[in-house]
Amino acid sequence: MSDSRQKDGGAAGMLDPVTELLEGRGLDPERCYRAVTSRDARFDGWFFTAVHTTGIYCRPSCPARTPLPGNVSFHATAAGAQAAGFRACRRCRPDAVPGSPEWDVRADVVARAVRAVADGEVERSGVAGLAAGLGYSERQLHRLVVAELGVGPLALARAQRAQTARVLLETTDLRVADIAFAAGFASVRQFNDTVREVFATTPTGLRGARRPLAGPSGWLALRLAARAPFCAEEVLLFLGGHAVVGLEEWDGETFSRVLDLPHGPGVVRLSPGADGASVTARLQLTELRDLGAAVARCRHLLDLDADPTAVDDVLAADPALTGLVRAAPGRRVPTHPDAAEAAVRAVLGQHVSLAGARTFTARLLTAAGTPLPEPVGTLTHAFPRAGALVDADLGAVGLTGSRRRTVHGLAAALAAGDVDLGPGADRAEAGRALLALPGIGPWTVALVALRGLGDPDVWLPGDLALRRALAALGSSDADAATRWRPWRSYAVLHLWAMSAPALFTRHPARSPTEAQP
């Protein structure tokens, strides 16, 4: 994927939000206003409507009376609306919408910066660290982000801190001062001022309006929104089918796993939301300041910010996929919360069955993973970081000598920074760096892009399950490599569902003969 919005075969296949609603990289006011008058929830998260007569900003689907065209302006981010002096609407809660699909689709530096900010990079290393990680000076990065979004990385991080604070106020009984620092604010005064500016109320006022989800003591419970159509059961079933003992757990309804977060391990339990269009996440964190990163990684894991209508419109237009798309509208691409983990697991899964890959991963977890202070159910370890794998004794894992060397080489490259698979990584550069490592070929690189980096336009060359599905459709690998852009990753999931139905439905037509790692 190139660093520009995909003009050659990419944008041409995308739906209204890019091909019609956006002009260049700015918002077209006329088309935005039409989206607002239609109250179309598909546009929630793509942009925000600022109403000048009331001083609030809303999501496009806000049920309030539509303001006159002359009384509104449009912003690409909630941070932009906040910086312009508007507060969040209490009725439609625009800060709680799914993120814009654009940041997952695009591969340019602004999109990479947005993804890294969402993962909490500004909180951990400041704007200077964010810029350095992206390969730009702080001044260059600020100029690029402001030119497109109207605000800089610091304002984006501030908006995220406000959202984290609101979640903590509404779902916990923590002291306000503790919430302020957990959300990333430098002082209680800064926290109070931001809450007043963004929500037009005090922290106590937000807490009084809370509607907490039920959950065990010591756990945070929150709702993760998604764009319809969305089948939480299918996504969780797919993840459950790949669950590794000690790291992940699947009980038939709830998928649980350990998250390796910046300030300590966390555990998340994910189950279908009561409304059928969301996921309920229950989190146990070592430190509350990791909440923002944990939520971002859960959204990435479940592909919650996708634009399913755009995807389905393109894929269903191909007669070969029409039936598959209609049978499973809004199908998502489940990933791993950490692309480095995805890379190691992809190597472990080379040329073996799904059961074999799970066994190798469980052994690796025991050999080099980080034990939890106390087990949580069957969860015992966080996935080993690259530094721990460099010199780890993998003799008991059962890998061949060449496969052990590949794991060690990959870990060394990740630890040294020669391969960057972080949220702000350059996907093309990451692929080139991985491909240069001994024992890693195009299939592994593609799988890391698909299930690690969340690239929506990935094809897996030579994948056995895909070839079987394509043969059943009367197509070939060569044909498919040039079709279904820019949503080839979603085509992969539809074809995998043909080959391994047990990973996608509780009542498969037959058992899978080969499942993908």
C-alpha cells in the first residue's frame, strides 16, 4: 500500500466516506451536511459536526434537530472540534463512536501518527518520541498533522485523555485525583479544566450521570462500539479457535486473553454486547494509565473501526463472492493486539496445522513468557517480548533447528529496532525488513500484515486454504492477487470461512482440514 490514499484501484473501490464525502484530504461541507440530514450512522467517526449556535459537536447520526447549514462546520477529529471551542454533545456522545476507518486504511505518516497516538505513544514518550519513532522531526510531524487535521498530536492525545477520564468516571469508584493521573493528565487542575471544556460539566457531574456495566470487583467494564453490520459472536469464535493455553481462553461465549501493556500485564474478557452491535470488555489492569492503550488494542484485535458497508459493496460486486458476503455481512478481520506477537506466532505456524501452532505457542509461552503475579482462571503468562526471546532456550518447544534460528533472528531484529511492528509502523518498510530475515518468506510477511498490522488490503500468496476455496469458485491465486482491492484482507476471511467453517460458525457444514494460524 502506498503512502497516499489509494488512488489507483484503492479509493475507486471505496464507498461514500472516501470517494464522495472527502475531497482530497479535506471534508466537503455539502456532502457532510447531506450525511447529517440523513442521520446515517455509517458516517459516525468519519467526521464530527460542530453547531455554532449551541457550542457543541455531535456525531452525524445525532437524533437532535438538524441545524441550519450556515450554523455548522465539520471536523475530521473530535480533537479538532474541541480545539475550536466546542464541547461534546451529551445526547449522542460523539467521543464514544468507532474510530474513523480511514486511519486503518491509509499508510501515510499522518495515519501512522494517529494510530500511535491512540496506542498512547504521546503519554509514554511525548510528541518528540512519537516523531522520532515515525522518522520525522517534531516540527515536521506537527506541520503534517495540523495541515490535515487542524490540530497537532498533542491535541489528539488530549482528546484521548478526556475520553479515558470519562470512561473511568462512569465505570469506577476511584477517587477523582486518581482518575486524573490514570488518564494521563499532569495535574488535577488540568484534568478539571479539560473535563469542563470538553463535556461542559465537572468530573462529579460526569460521575453522577454514569451507567456502569455490571462486573466483578477490581475489573473495569465498558462497551466497545462497532459499525453495523457486526457479528461479535463470529469474531470471538474465530479468536477462540486460535486460543493458546495460558495466554488465551475461550468458554464458548467469552474470549479472554492477557495483554502485554506498557506498564504491566492486563487481562481482558470480551463478550457480545447486549445490543448485538457491540462488544463488552472487562479489563483488569496492573496500572489504570494503560486503559487507553488496552482499549485501542482491543479495538484493533476485533477490527471494530472497519467500514463494513464499504467492504461489502466492493466484494459483493464480484459474482464469485456475492453469496459469501450476503451470508456473512460485515465480516471482520480479527488480529492480534501486538504485531510482534503476530510475527512470532506466524513463524511458529509455518507448515503446521492450527493445533500444532497452538501447541508450539503454548510451549514458547512457558519457556519465555512473563508470568502473571497470580493466574486469572487459566491465564498464566503474557506473551514473551522480543528481548526475552533473543537468548531464550527454545529446545523444549519442539521446533526444528532452522525454525529456532528464525525465531531468534526475528526476536533480535525486533529488539534492536531493525524491524518496527509498532502501531505507527510503516507497513511497506516492515514487510521489506521481515522479508530480509532468514526463514521468513512472502506468506509469513503477508500474514503479519493481515493479522498483526491490520492492513485491510493483504493477499496471502500460495496459502493452501485460499487455493482450495478459489478452486471451488473457479478462480486462481494469480487472479485473486489483483482482485478485490482495497479490501483483499476481508476477501481472505470469506475464503477461509469456506475452507475452515468451524472457525466461523458454531454449526459448520464440515470440519476444517486446514486452519490458518
